[in-house]
Amino acid sequence: MSEILVLVEQVEGEVKKVTLELLTLARTLGTPAAVWAGPGITAEAKARLAEYGAEKIYVAGSGDLVDHVVAPKAELLAQLVTSASAAAVLVAATAEGKEIAGRLAIKTDSGVITDAVGLGEGFVADQSIFGGGVNVHSRVRKGTPIVAVRPNSTAPVAAAGAGVEEEVSVTLTDAAKATRVVERVKQEKGARPELTEAAIVVSGGRGVGSAENFSVIEGLADALGAAVGASRAATDAGWYPHQFQVGQTGKTVSPQLYIAAGISGAIQHRAGMQTAKTIVAINKDPEAPIFELADYGVVGDLHQVVPQLTEEVNKRK
Amino acid sequence: MNIVVCVKQVPDTATERKLRSEDNTLDRDAADGVVNELDEYAVEEALKLKEAHGGEVTVLTMGPGKATETIRKALAMGADKAVHLSDDALRGSDALSTSYAMAQVLKKIGFDLVVLGSESTDARTGMLPAMLAERLGTPQLTLANKVEVEGSTIRVQRLADYGYDRIEATLPAVVSVVEKINEPRYPSFKGIMAAKKKPVETLAIGDASIDPGQVGLAAAWSEVVDFAPAPPRAAGTIVKDEGDGGANAADFLASKKFI
């Protein structure tokens, strides 16, 4: 079977969960081949990629791949699409992943699908559009299918692959090196998982009432090992940083469990979380639209309900 | 500085959005058209850069006739003139075609800086700014929450999952902006009146050397095979908190093996 290239997402040498999901998905459609772009691959990372089915691991260790914005990774993938005669390319549907996919599509004269929540035979993708109101099947008509898949679209399942390493030397054009990364500024986020990747997300909205009160949301998140999100009302009020906003103009999350506390559930918010598998809502207003989505809802004051829930979670761990 | 700000008219999120059953494309007549929200931040950033460095702000949009409403809004905010790429042959264009067509117009009209919102609220692919940079062969400085220009150098703070990257390049360049980079101004009455007199040039594909074989639904590199309304979620259990709401929710989480 032909190779399906999976661009590896990693943080300081550690392979991110979404990559394991993409490898799991790639196994059902062809031969998974992981693509590591940049320096710093470790023996642990290689073992992890093989454990989840990578038959091949392309290692392009050049620092140029990460010292310039987006374009070098698209050039690397374009080179591999040709040399490996790849059947498809899968990337994580993060903001940067989608930018890479877009540039790669132009370079390889191929169709591209973004925000797939499933991928089946013939690379037919499932998408959820218009704030979750419509389900779509789409496919690429020309070239090598390039698909950006949302984190949490499939559960990662280990199944050992050969993990044969192949070093790749990439020749970057000057155009690909046009935008330099001068500095990476890492902001303290503690030990919480990343919002778009987290299996569980606990979000707070207008009902939280203040920046200080977000500690209630954080407490529940930490008890569950979850990421913290916020509605636009909460970020607009300055109670929580903007990068944690879930919704149409913020992040899209698709976790196993989404807990919405003090969030009414306007369409703009639903657009960012409606594909969550299980939804729990806590809100004072029994008419809040979020309850239409909820698998479980508590009509009550989040300042009472959430701390009690946190205590119960900690007790039952 | 010659700044081009790209804006898109999108169906209002607050109204019901539909695909057309005959060709699976967005039904742009079914819903009210509004300016894509993130594009308002792009217009504001373009105006601020003009105010700081001089030059001119040109609005560029691709879309059907009614997209002129969106152009007028950007002009009312303070942009100087507009170019409207409008041609029936463009209907159903995907991101590859759209980036190609817009790049052709940008090459024709020239620019030092192209500014866009980082994604639209309808298709939400988030790819167009990067694809324009690819097509134009110019530096990509996207997902900006801060933009600075000094001479021919442009510096941007690019949002990342871990914080942000400070990135830089030499003009001409393509920039996309995220929400909160600024506070978009409201058009004043004077601005609205002035906008009516500002020049809007309408281009058909032939005017921008756009190959008709590269645009429109027939040329699309990807397609919607079929679509259906999302099945309603099964009605959940809603309880009223009687002092044990948290414990009840914990029971539910335990039943689903989350704890």
C-alpha cells in the first residue's frame, strides 16, 4: 500500500497525542509514514511513532525548518509527496497545520480538506459545518489528498510499525526562508493540557462573574486533568486570556468531555465545541440554549455546583 | 505604504446558513450578508498603519454583486478606495481557486502590504492568507496580534499554542490578524457619507488575467459529496440543583467513566 505522510506535532521532543491519532487513522487507509520536521528527535519519540504504527519515520533535522514560518514545512512535505509517491498527507487541523496544508496544496496542485472529524475509504472526509448544524462528506478531486484532521477525531490505538528511519535533507528555496522567527515566547500555562488537544475541557462564561472566580473553573479542570476554556463574554470582559476563547472567532475544540459552566450557548460558542462527544452544562437559566446540547445539565449556580463537583471528583479519584 | 486589505462578505452567523442542494455550495442568497468579523480587525489594522506611516488603503473583495455592502462598510471605516472582483465564473471557487484569483488581482494592482482576517466565519479554513503568500512569493506573517512596520521591515507577534513567536520579514508581505489585535472603529456618519463617493473599481476575471479554467465550481480541487442536517443530539438529563447538583454531575461523569 502507498504511504500516507503524517506531519508530526511535537513539544520539546515529545510527540503530541494528535499525531498518534493521525497515525491510527492513517493505518486504516494505507502505510503510515511519520514526518519529523526540525532538530531534536529523540529515541523516545521514534519509539512512540513506531508504537502507533509508523512504518517509516522521515527525519528532516534542519534547523531552517523551524526557524522560518510555515513555508519550509510545506516545501519539505511537497518534496516527500513526490519522492515517496504518497497517497495522502495528514496534518493536525491547528492554525499552523492548516496553513501548511494550504501551501502544500498549491505546491502539489492538490485538493485540501480542513477540519475533518473523520476520514474513510477513498479519503472521504467528515466535516461538521455552520456551527455543527450540518454534516458534510467531502473529498479531493485532484492531486494527492491533503487533509487537516481535528484533534480528538479518533482514539489513538497502539499497533507496532517497523519505524524505519530515513534521513531527509531538504533544499529550501530563499522564498521559504523569507519570514524569520526571532524569538519564541512561551507563556506560563502550568501543567494543563493544551486546549485544542485536551480530552476534557472545562469552560467558563459570563456566569463566572470575575477573573478571580475563574479559579473555580481551574479547580475543576485540574481535578479532571482538563484544559480550561472560556466563552467570548468572559474573554471580552478580560476575566480570562483571549487565547483560551472557545468559539467561532477563537479555538475549536472536539474533546471527549466538554463542561460548560455559566455559558448560555450562543451559536458563536457552539461553533467551537459542538463536536464534543459528551457535553455537561451548568447554568442558572433553565432556558439557556446550552441545555439543548447537554447530555447532562444542572440548573443551578455554578459557584455552588462546580466546587461540589470538584470535591466529588477529587474524592472519587 | 500601499496597503491592500482583503474583506469577505459572509452569511450572518445569527441567521440560518444553508448549502444549495443542486450543487452543494454555500447558498449566499439564503442568509443576510455581513462583513466577516475578523476582517474588521484587518481593516482597523490597515487604517492604523496608514495613519502611522502614510500611504493608501485599498479594499479588495471577491464576491457577488451584493458584496458591495461589505466594501462600503470598509470604506466608511476610512479606507480610500476599493477593488471588487466579481464574475459569475468565480461562483463555487474553492480555496485554491480563490487564492489564485485574488493573487492575480494583487499582482495587477500592486501592494506593499496585504492584510487579512485570519479566517472567515463561513468556510473557516484559515488557509487563505498563507495561500496568498505562497501564490505571491512574499513573506507570510500570519496570526498576528501585533504588527509593527519600520522602514521596509515588518515585525509581527504570531500567536502560538505556547504563547507567541516574534517574527520578521521584509516588505512586501502578507499579514493576517487575530481578534483583539485592536478595537475596530465604528463608521462615523461623515465616514458613511464619504464612502458613497469613494472609487470602487469592479473587475471581471478577464480584467485581471484570471484563467477561467482555474476558477469556479468546475475547477474546484475538492468537492462536497453530500450533506445532511446534523442529527439532533439525544435529549440529555437536566436536573435542578437542590444542593446536590455537583454530586449528581459527578455521578454522571462516573457513569461515563470520566472519573
